[in-house]
Amino acid sequence: MICALGSAVCFGTASVLQAVAARAAAEPGAGAGVDPALLLRALRQWRYVAGLALDGLGFVLQIIALRSLPIYAVGAALAASLAVTAVVAARLLRVRLSATEWTAVGVVCAGLGMLGLASGGEGHLPGSDALRWSMLGIALGILLIGTMAGRLPERARALVLGLGAGCGFGVVEVAVRLIDDVSPAALLTNPAVYALLVGGGSAFLLLTSALQRGSVTTATAGMVLGETIGPALVGVIWLGDRTREGLGWLAVTGFAVAVAGALALARFGEAPAEDAAGDAPAVSPR
């Protein structure tokens, strides 16, 4: 659980740095869809590179956590990166958080505390080959949907990009659990490895575009839902994730409370940042 929370701290801090870089890299008159060139321009910003370094460290901690905890616990902890983003933005970008938003930070922490008490060990079901191929298919579908998002109205576009990014991160969470043999031959023939690479790459691409276009609040809410609910269900139904004896109700309550708190914090992404500093960009997780 310490690794899961450490991952959330890394991702949440990286979000502020990457949001600044993504807005700075935007070009006037750029299209509304997914823009691979935007990612290349963002990579020229030191803040984005520093954010990527934190993302890398967070990813390592996430893998360690996923090898010991149920997916639902890790997913909720990663959603808590929104609370970290809010606190870091309040300090570095001088964003003022309302009493409601500070309460939401506390709600997230309370939900994670419940999950920490109720979570059992990771499930030990190996997962079927059908599930591995399904994850790869979903990862490819996420990339395809992202490229078509530019045709949608602004609000729907932001939701699709955010939800797609969240589903991509969710694919990564599940794929990590589907990789048992790390020998070179096994890795090359395991569809889950390719699902992890395509899902993670697609998620970063969609999220970079979501940070720069449309409603960051809407995109953030979609991402939180995409990276928590689906992967949690996969872990419980197909991978054998369970809670401690008699504490299933506490795990469900903690999961719902943590996700609800994260969704409440998604609202601070635009207006407060702009009020605090006229040219300060909105912030969003990861």
C-alpha cells in the first residue's frame, strides 16, 4: 500500500508539471483531435520531461503494488493522485482550494484508509489467454477511438479523451497482473505485454491532448472512472481479487468513497487555476 500511495504522489506531482508544459506546447489554430506532434513539442519542455521521470518512478511503484494488492485497491490509490495534484497546485501554482475541495482531499484519504484495512492479497488466478487478447484488443480500440475524438463536440470530446486515457491506464493495471513469466521468449509471445505498451502509450497520448483541449474537468472525471471501475471488476471476476474475511462491505465503501472524492476534486481543474493566475493552465492527473 505504501508503494501504491507513493505512486499516487509521483503521478499527482507530475500532473502539475505536465499540465504547464502541455499548454505551453500548444500551437494556435491546432486541430481538436489527438495530435502526436503536441507530444513531441511537449517533450521539449523541461517540466514535461521532469513529469515523465516522476511518471516512470510512479509506474515502477505501481507494478510493485499490483503484484501484492488487489487491482481495486491500487486503482483507488492511483485515483487519489488527484488529491496530490490539488495540494501541489495549491502550493506551486498558488491555486486556492475551497473548503469543499479540502474536504474532498480528506474524503479520498478516508476512503484509502478503509481500503487499506479491508484489502486482502492479490488474486492468484492466472487469467486466460482470452483475457490477454481482450486487453490487447481494448488497447488498440482506445487508440482508434482517440483518433476519431476530434469530430465530436467539445464537451463530448473531452470526456472521450479522458475516458480513453483512463481505460488505457486500466489496461496497464490488468496487463501487469497477466505477465507472470518474464523470460524473453515468454514476453515476446504474451499479448498482455503488447497490451501494456499500446495501452500505456495511447493513454499518455490521449491525456496530453485532453490537457490541452476542451474541459479538463470533464476529461479528468472520465479518466478517474476509466482507470478504476473496469479494472477493479476484472480483478474481482477473472483474477480472484478478494477482501479480508468479513470486510467486503468496508472495501466497497472505501472504494466508492475514494473515487467519489477524486471525482469531486476533478472540478478544481479549470476555474481556480485561471483565477489564481491569469495564464496558469488547468491541471489534471498524470
